[in-house]
Amino acid sequence: MFNISEVDKGNSDLNWLVSELDAFLSELYPAESNHLIDLSAVSDEQLRCVIVRDGGDTPAGCGALLFHEDGSAEIKRVYIRPEYRGRKLGEKIISAIEGIASANNSRLLQLETGIHQQPAIALYRRCGYNMCDAFSPYKADPLSVFMCKELL
């Protein structure tokens, strides 16, 4: 049994998951193609974070939503710990993030991920995201994939 909840960006479990994600990404991509966001540098009004936990309250994964001034929002920091993959937790995180976006009247969700993260790309496709051009503040990068989805 897994549960998902919103957490503050300073949550220690969230920061632990993000540090694991950073280490994973630093092995896959050079620094100039690693578009990591420091959650502590973003205002509370711009950011919402979620954690999924197993029945024993152990953090299994996370995700974040960064609101942009133009009304769009960007999916950031989606990560599932390796031992929890294959259990549809990514879909739970994306669904929770989409719910937060809808509740805040954001109708366009965008994301950037890397070409070496094929399971993540497959997750986003299953959730209805389509390839798109690079969006601000990004520039086209041969190691990046950009995707978007309009919420109804």
C-alpha cells in the first residue's frame, strides 16, 4: 500500500530523494546538460512537492511542480527509488502533480528529461505527454527531451 502526500520543499525525506536523483543524473549527463533545480532557491508560491511512501512510511519517490509566471507549470524532480520501480508509482506522482496544476488553474504542463532516461520518457508518454520544442528557460540540447500536455 502506497500513499502520496504534499510536503514542504524543506522536508528531509524529499531532500534525501532529490540528492539520490542528483547523484543518478550526474552519472548520466555532463553538468551543462543537467538541468537540476535547487528547490530551496524557489519561492514557496512557485513550488509544490509530493512524496509517495510505502506502507511502512519509507519514502519511495517524489515529484515537484514549478509554476511559471505565464500560467504554465513545469514538472520537476520526478524520481522513484530503484527498489520501488515497476509499481506504477510514477503514474501516481504524475496524477498528483496534474491535480495540483488543475487546482491552481495551470492548463499547460511542460517537462525536460534526458535521452538516457527511456523509462521516464515512456512514463510521460503513457500519461499523455507529447514531444515539443525546448521552452524557456531551456535551449535545445541533444541530450534533452522536451514534452508537454494540455490539461482539460
